[in-house]
Amino acid sequence: MARLARSRVPSASRRLSDYLPVRVLHVIPAVAARYGGPSTAVVGMCRALSALGHEVLLASTDADGRQGRIDLATGTPDLSGVQVAFFPRQASESFKWSAPMARWLHEHVADFDVVHIHAIFSHACLAAGRACRHAGVPYIVRPLGTLDPWSLSRHAWRKQVLLTVGGRGVLEHASLIHYTTAEEGRLAQQTLPWLPEGVVVPLGVDEQIWRAGAAASPQRGGYVLALSRLDVKKGVDVLIRAFQRAAADPALASWKLVIAGDGEAGLVASLRALAADGPAANRIEFSGWVAGEARARLLAGAEVFALASHQENFGIAVAEALACGTPAVVSRAVNLAADIEQEHAGWVCERDETAFAQALVNAARDTGGRRQRGENARALAQRFRWPAVASQLVQIYGDVIAKQERLLAGTGQLPIATPTERTH
């Protein structure tokens, strides 16, 4: 990392161009594909920032499930075109403890202009926040929807402990909180009013998905697609019951439900059993985890994309479906729901099987409307192009760096602003 080292000289009157290229460290507990959207998004984000000429490093553990390890050695220099530093997960799948990562962060965060932390209730995130405060490096936290009331209610005692022993400090002293939708920010600040200032920047969709959407045939594949990490929060059980109920309608007579994803063995087994117990059992398929071109083709071929989440701060798979011109049927708990409803890019309904069944029937019966909503979906998704997202982030990084340096220049030391000093 010696090549990244550069003196940090405070200045009260620097412009954004003075910070270019920005040296930014991204920290996330894990990047294995099984962890879903957050892992996909951070790699795309780093790649887009690098493409703009910035110096980017992604630091993560090698975690890949309860027993697994990502198939890359510690210190591997590249992951899908992104410079990375991997460290061993030493304990706890949920907390992903890594003492080597904490030591490295303590020693190296000063090599960077700004640090972007993804998640909060993990060892890597707490260690990164502490290291940044010790070194006087400004940092931004993207909480991944974990500050939503529903999310905080799950394993509430554990999250309260983590907030008490360090999580609240990481959040309070962040330069900004990065939300991916306005609704995510509203819910988080409503629940935790002491949070510092927030900024809304969406996530991006890889160009491979956009190309698949452009090449998609007008004749879709006759299936509803559910593509996500298989987790209780995703509401796949609701969707299965809804499809079983809706499948009797003549408009869906030839449609299938394709469930693409993977998760804990017990949950997957229960979902398979639920799918097998109903009149449409032979029309529900589990395809397992899909990636790359297979994922793009599956998204581009679906009649509709469906997500019945209890909580979804963004939903990268939803954005990918929209980019493919595939209209979405989503619950109101998906934070992109308001945009989908406003732009007529799909159907938004309550998170119950009756409402979802009716939405699927409505979508299947209205062939022309489905195609129009697909066109609207692709237009809506234009805001999720990675180059535009990366440009927004660079501007925010420049603002954060400038603010920190003004504070340093004015006091001669590192002042930590309290929540009451920040403007919401």
C-alpha cells in the first residue's frame, strides 16, 4: 500500500479537483456471492470508481457461509477488476471476527483520504470506525437497511449490545450516513433520531444486465422470477402461496414461478416443501444461485419480477430487473416501491398472499400494460447507471474530505462533531 501513501496536509481552501484522484478504502464484512446484493453492489461501486481514475481498495474477510471460505487467498490483489485485501474470518459467521483485519485497518487507514464502511453490526465495521477516528480519517457508513425498524427488531438484543459496545459510536462520528433510497433514510432517522446527516445515493446495475435488457426478446419466457438470497426477510413463502392461489386463473395457465437463489439448508427445504404442497406444484422451479450471463438472461426473460420482502432498503435484483425492462411486483416494504408506483414500472401491493396473488393475476391479464410498464421500468432504471452513481460518490467524498480538513485547519486537532452539531 506504499504507493497510496500521501501526506495529509490540512487546507482551508481546497477544491474538489485538489482531491483527485481520491484514495478511498471500502470496508465490508464479506463479499462472497451468497451474501446477496450488498456484496454485488460494493464490487460494482469500487469498479465504477476505479474507472473514473480513483485509487480504490476493498477490504473484506474471506467468509463464504458458516463453514466456507471464499476461493481466494488472503492478499489476492484482484476481484472482478477491483483491488482487494482479504483477511481470515476467525470466529462467528454473523459477526465475522478477524483480528488480522482489525490490525491492518489500524495500521493503514491513514493511507486513504476517506473510508466507506458497508454494514454496521459486524467486527470489520466497528474496527474500521475505531481506526478512522484514531487516525483522523473521515468515513461514511452505508448501513444496508439494518437501521430500519423491522431489521432492528430481528435479533434485537444482539444489535442493542453491538450498538452499546461500539456501533453507536461508529454511527455518531460518521461524516455521513449513505442511504440508497430516501425511504431508508426516513425510517432510520425516525427510529434513531441521533443519527448524523444522511445522503441518498442509489446503487448501480452492471452493464452486462443493461446489455441483456437491450437484447431481450419481446416474447418473454412465461415465468414469474424471484431472484434473491433465500432468507426469511425476502418473503419467498408469501410469494409461493400467492402463486399457488393465482395459478388457477386462465391468464397464468402456462406461467411458472422460478425461484433463483440459495440460503440456509433448513429454510430452503421448508420452501421446497411449501412449493410441493399445492395445485401449482409442478410449475414452481428452484434453480439455485445464478450469476453472470445466466443471471442476466433469467432477468431479461421474465414476464415479471416479484419480491415480497418484509424489509428491503434498495433491492439490487429489483433494479436489475427494471434495467432489463422487466416490470416488478413488490411489497410496500421494498424501499424502491414508491418509485415503481410513481413511474408505473410495476405493481405495488401489501405483503400478503391475497394481495400478491391479485397483483400477479392483474399483470398476467394485461399484456399491453405489462409491456408498457416494462418500458417504464427501463426508463426508471436509468438513474441506476454505475458511472452516474460513482460521480455522485466522488463529489460526496470531496465534500467530506474538505469538511474534515477545514476542521483540522481551524483547531489544529481532530474534533469529533456531536450529533447536535450536525444538520439533518
